[in-house]
Amino acid sequence: VDLSLPELAFSVGRFHPFRRQNVQGRLRWYEEITMNYNMNARNEINTTEPDMFTSAMFDGLRSGVQHTIPLSHSFRVFNHFNLSNSINYNERWYFRKIEQRWEYDRDDIFFNPADGQVVNDTITGFFGVRDFSYSSSLNTRIYGMAQFRRGPVTAVRHVVSPSLGFSLRPDFADPFWGYYGTYYDFNRNEEVTYSYFAREMYGTPQAGRSGSINFSLTNNLEMKVRSRRDTVNGERKI
């Protein structure tokens, strides 16, 4: 039996957190920063029919609260380029974590550790799990126009839109954050890295540092030609 208990959602539309109430003159750069906020709280129970309406029913309870706060800022540089920066911040509140360990009979000298198994220990409490990422992009537009007095073509316009982007995300499996643990698997003869919160409501921060650079170039070619079908302007666009 799967039960979805009351779910709470709350959001705030985009606003400028650092902007003065009564703006006079030009805006300062930090007054252009925008952000919005989203919160979602959920409770779910997974149980069996015999355990319904008993204390064992709550053994399969999963609860969590997620906060999402994206910040963005955009401004012009060198008069012709637009620079955009954004930070995405996520925070999850959990009330348990699961630690894993490899267990075998250490007192039996004839017992093979490879015959052991993974044991899950559930630890209750309050755990804040956070992750964030940063991205930036620089773009502009270049226009070219050519007009013709004779022939079927009256004008050609070419728009080139180059864009350069960069994104970065830290490695949240680093011991500094405390979101991942390890145990040695004697069966596979290797150390296994796992997340304490992989089974929770809103997942866990990703492992591995990520950085990327991307470049795009968009071309848009438009043409005006003379047309007898258009009785108003005598032209049509291609």
C-alpha cells in the first residue's frame, strides 16, 4: 500500500532582493540581481496491508523538504555584449540517513569475508543536504544588411548570434560535505562509495566534479523578394 500524505508547496515569483525601495538615478550592478524561491514538502508511506493502521506502518515513512533558490544577473559589457550569470542553490531537509557496511562473522577464523553481506543502518535525526552550481554565458548579435534596387531580390539580412558558455559544479562526494560514505566489498574486492540519502524523497547531490565550456553560432538569413501576390507591400519574406 502506497500512501501520499498531505503535500505542501510554496513559491515566490522573481524579485530583486537588493534593489532599493525608492530608486533614484541609475541602478547599481547588484540591484539587477533577480531570484525566486520554491519550497516543496512531502510525506509518503510504503507499507503492507497487515501493517496498516499499526505502529509498523510508519517504518516505511519517507519525509522531506526541498528548497530551490535560483539567482541570476545579466548586464551589458563593452556596449555590445550581454553577460549572464546564474547560481542554482538546492537544499533538502531529511530526517534519516542510511549507512551501509560489510558484515561477516569476524570471530570465526574459517569464515570467508567474501561470504558476508551489506547491512543497512538507519539513523534518524535532522540532516541538511545542499548542492549548487554556477553557469555563465556571453553572447551578442551581429547584423548585416544588403539592399538591391534591381532584380527580384530587394534586400538580404544576415544575423549571426555567437554565444560562449561556462558551467561548474563541485564534487559533492568529497568527504568535506559528508553526504557519501564508503565500505569495502570483499566479494568484488573493491571499495564502494554510496550516498546516505540515495533512497530519500528528493535524491542526493551528484558525485564528481563537473566543468564544461560550450560555444554556439547561430545564423539566420532572411530575404525580401518582389511579389505580385502581395498587393499591399509588393514584397514577401523568405
